[in-house]
Amino acid sequence: MKKLDFLGASLFFMIGTFPASVSQASNINPNKIFSFSSLNQVELAQNKAKFKPDSDNPNYLRDYNFSTPLPQTGKVTIRRALREFKQNRMFKACPANSELYAFAESTNYQVEICTKEHTLKQPKYYFSRAKNGSSSLTIKSNDEDAAYQLIFQNNGYTYSIYRDGGSSKNPINAYLEVTRPDGKTFVEALIYLYERQQ
């Protein structure tokens, strides 16, 4: 695959083209999109051979299974409360009157999710960047229900952080998932996931 032009993020957070102008973007999509790429092409940085179809759904291409330890740490996704996150690891500041809600890191991406202004329990902004510095993406969501579930839309692509099912008694990987308009979903396991406690 080529490289995910979002992170998106992640965790997988895509090969679409989007107008370069923010004003055009807001006319086409209710979510406002900003990108450092002139075409805002979402590509995959990962090696295609690394992703294997999920046994339950061949449209899900996963790099590591739920219980597979990740080579960077020898463990499944390390999940921590946001209060344990060191703010100097942020690659972008949250907008004014907004705070960090979650931080995720996969093999190839970092994702920051920031809150709605003056509302610490409501995610609104999705920032992602490729760790090699080749791409980045910002999404401002107007869909509060989806954002609360850490799901963000961008021109037919869906970027989400899947973190269900994990606990100290059942440690499994969390994922950055990116679903393309054709229905294929690229799923990259998260090395770290820090999230605000509800």
C-alpha cells in the first residue's frame, strides 16, 4: 500500500482526491478538512504484504491479530489514562479552548483527538500524521455522535480508533482503522493508546 495521508490516523486511520481549498471543502462536505497535501490524497505507507484479510471479513486488512504482541514493545496495545500522557509528545497543539481527548500511535502514524471547545467530554478534532513526516490530515467533525465514538469522516473515507473489548483481564490490540469508499478497511494495530477517562 502506499501511505495514509491522514494520520489517520491510526492507528489506519483512502485514495481520494479532495479540493485544495478549505472553502471548497466546506461546501462539499459538512466536515471541514485541512491538509498539507495539495490533493489531499490518502495513501498507505505500509507494505501491502504486511496486511492480511481478516478471517471474518475479507474486506478488513489487518496487520496484527487482536492477541498478537507488537514488535515495538512485545505487548498488545498499551492503554493508559490520558493523565499519564506526556504533553511534549504532541505533534500539534489543540485549537483554542480545546484539550487533548486521546492520543494513539501505530507503526506508521500518530493521531491526536481534541475536544470540542469548552467541552472536555466531547471529541471534535482529528489530527494525524505519518511518523516519517510525509503526510498529515486534520478533520473538524460536526457529527457529535460519531466523534464521541472516535469516528471521523473525510470525503468518503472513514477514520476511526477501535478500542473495544480491551481490559486488564482481556488485553487485546486497539486499532487505527481507515475505510475507503470501496469498502476496504485497512486496520493497523496501535502501539499506544491514551484516552481521557469518562
